[in-house]
Amino acid sequence: MLRHDDGNRARVQRRGPAKCSCPHINTQIIAAAETKNLALLMATVEEYLKHMNIVNLSTTLHRLAKLAVADPAAMVAFHEHQCMTNLVKAVRDVLWHAGRESAAPQCQALSNIVWSLATLQVVDEPVLDCAAELACRHLAGFKQFELASLLWSYAKIVEIRPDLREQSLLLFRQAAEYLKQRLDQFTFRCLVMLSWAYSAVQEHHAELFASLAMQMTPLPRAVGCNDLVTVAVSLSGSEVWTETLFADIANKAACRIHDFSVGELVDLFGALATAGYFHHKFVEKALAVVSKSDMSPSQLSGMICAALSFSPRQRTVCSATLALLQRCGGHWRHLDHHEMSSVSLAVVGSFRSSLTLNADGESFAIVNAAEIPSEVVDFVQAVSSSGSLALSQHGQGASASLTISFQPVAVSEAVNQVDSPHSVGHTSLDSSHTSESCAVVMSGSSTTASGSAGDEAAWQASDSTPDVVVKNTFVHVEGSCYSEKRAFLEGLLGKPISPPLDILPHEVSTDELLAFRIDYQMFRAGQAFGARGEVSNTVVAEAQ
């Protein structure tokens, strides 16, 4: 804890304004900080502030930030102290003058300043703009950890102030070009910081992420739980990852499952689900742990959505997933609109043939209760009776997703599907397996799809036999409009589709590229449009 002045504090030797060399100032600042006496530290800063250079300012901010990390209550005290305002103004002036000079700045000091501001949650745009400009001009002057720390710090600031993302992108893009040929020089810790930073600002540089994944494989033997989560979340969000790396992450996590906090397990589980990577040992162990743990409503909804994104046939996995869904019914009123729509969408994707959305848009209707587990029936009744499903409250994207999900769908025969140890997809519901096999199905990354609600409805409504197109031995049917697909996909992902990469040739049609990306992402999410089965099955069905 920081100590305030009580009259008996430890004194730091001072020699007055006559002794104002930069090394001396650093010594005084460090000595005052080590006493953990807030009043003494601030008094020392005020005494020497006008004589400080960039190194002294960096040292001061760095020591303040470290004290704030050790004692969060100090954060408030720093923000309220006039000395902090004067200190940031001094940094602003020093960086402005450094920007006018041709000589390279103290890169370590620059990195420490931005890290300290991010840690203290002090956002000063002129300081950040000057620091980013200097960093872009002198990238080669940074050591590996200094550059990783700088980018990490800007990403943390963007988390605090999302409106500053655009201002930071030039730095991230120039740094990406500089980094991608030099990642072999960075430690694993730096690689983790870089992957998180680029993911946090949603700058998904494909080449850089591919290089990061390659450099992090294989993982170090002593990698921490938080690092495992960070790598998985960052790479799954970038859509650039390798099966070897994710297998290593899942294996290590499964072996150390009890070392993770509940929040870390939920995040890691969600990351693997986002990537569509099903690792049975980890999934089973993670579900077993969280099913016995206290979770916030947000964590519970996230875990359910992630669990349902797989199509598990193992009884233990299915049972644990249904148990979580049953718990969610009791927490329904505590979920926000995004969480409500996410869980609803997960359930709808699993049981579209047995559920429908009532005309009022505020309740479910069960078409065939015999085909769905009792836990799902209870959940549906809890949601419908609560009146919490009003689409008008969920926002445009969530409303569109729920509406599209409830479009009529024909109940087809069970689809024979070959299990893959690491791929997930749809399986048809079978009333004879209701509780035992659970038949939990949901949109996940898949190589086999059960089809689109809109397409199936069109097949049933058509009086004539549609033209059949064969692609790679599959019957291909033209998909529904891309506006509906895009709305459904964005609701499923919980975020808008990211813009295309700048490296693509100009002759590539943006409309065709968008259509391809939507189709591919829908395929990855287990909602593929088009393929409906083997040609032989279709021909036999028509002949009969």
C-alpha cells in the first residue's frame, strides 16, 4: 500500500536545484518511488519536473504506473493530483520538440511512456500522436521487447478509447511490414503481446498472423495459462491459425485444466469454438470443470454458445451442455440483449426443425417437443414466459439473425455423418436418442452442413423440380440472397464482417469477393448454402 505523509516518512536526500543532472534526477525519483510514499513521490516529481528530460519523464511515469498496478487505489490518487496534469504536459512538450529533430529519440523511453499512460489509463491524444509518429520513423531503433510493448500499449489505449483506433492504424501497419521478416528474433512473450495487440485493434494482417503462428509453434514447455488463452483468442479472431498450434494449446490446457480460472476456461473454450477446432479431451474436461463452478450470466451464455457451436455425439459432452442450458434458464433475466440473442440463436440453430418464432416476435413455439431434450423445452418455456425476447430491443443485427433463424425448415431424414476428431458439424435430431445422445446440434465450423432454412423452404414451396447442378459429386442449389446471409452471419459471429485485405489485386471484384467470403464463413459456421447430399441419394429419391 502507498503511504501518505505522516510526519515520520523516510527522507530522500536532496541537494536543491543546483544539483539537477539527469542521472541525479533519476536516482531521486527511483528512491522516492521505492518508499511507496505517495506524498514524497509527488513532491519529488514537482521539485525536479522543469529539469527533466525524456528519460526522467519516462522513469517517473513508469514508476507511477508500477505503483498503480501494485495498489489500484493509487490510480485514483494519481488522476486527481495536479502533478499528473503537469507531468503529461511536460511529456507533450518534450515529444513535440523530439519530433522536430532528425536524431532518433530514446526508443526505450518512448515505449515506457506509452506503456505507462496505458497502464494509468491516461489518454492524451497529442502525446500519443507524437509518440506514434516518432515510432513510425524509427522502428529500427526499438529493441524487440520495446516494440512489442509499444504496440501492446496502443492496443490497450484503443480498448479504453475505441475512437482512437484509426489514429493508431498507420503505426500498426508500418510495424507489420517491419515485423513479418523479423519475428524469429522475438521471444515467445513478445510474440504473444504482438498477437494480442493486432487482434485487439482488429488489424488482421494475414501474413503477420501466419508468421506469428509459425513462430509460436511448438509452444514452450512452461507456457502460462493466460498466454495459452491469449494466443488462442488472438489467432481464432484473425482466422489465421494452424491445427498443430491449436492441438498443442488444447493438449496443454487439458493437462492443466485446474490451473485455469473460470473466465480463462470460458475464453479458451470460446476461442477454439470460434476457430471450429474440436478437441474432445479439452472440451470434455472444460465442461466438467465449469459445470461445477460459479459463473456470471455473461460467462454462462458464452459457454453455452461455444459448446453448442460444436456438434458433440459423446454422451458426457452432450449432457454437460444441456446442464448449462438448464442453468441459463434461471439467469435469463440477467442477460443483456446481445447475450439473449446469442443464446437464442444457438438454440435455434440446433433445433430449427422443432422450434418456430411466434408472430409477436417475443416468444418461441415448440413444433415437435418429442424431438428435443427436456432441458431445451424448459429453456424455451422460460424464455417465452419471461417476455425477454422482444426483437425490437435486440438491435437490428440480432433481430435479423433471430428472424432468419426461425424461417420454416423441412424436417429431413437423419444425415449420416462421419466423425472427425477435430471437425464439427450438424447432426439430425432423432427422438429415439433424445436424452442419451442428446443430439445437440448447432452451427459450428463444419465440413458437413444440414442446409439453409430459406433454401429448404423454397424447395418445399416449389411446384416444379428445380434444375440440378452437380459440383464435386454434390447437388448444388443456388443460395438465398446475400443480404440475409450477411445479416445471419454477423449475428452469429457477434461482429461485422471485417474489410478485405489491402494486398488483394484491384481486378478482383469486391462484390464477388464479399459473396465468396460470406459463403466460406457460413460454411465454417456450419450454415453452408447449396450442397444438399450425394447425387446417388437424390437420384434414388426422385426415382421413388
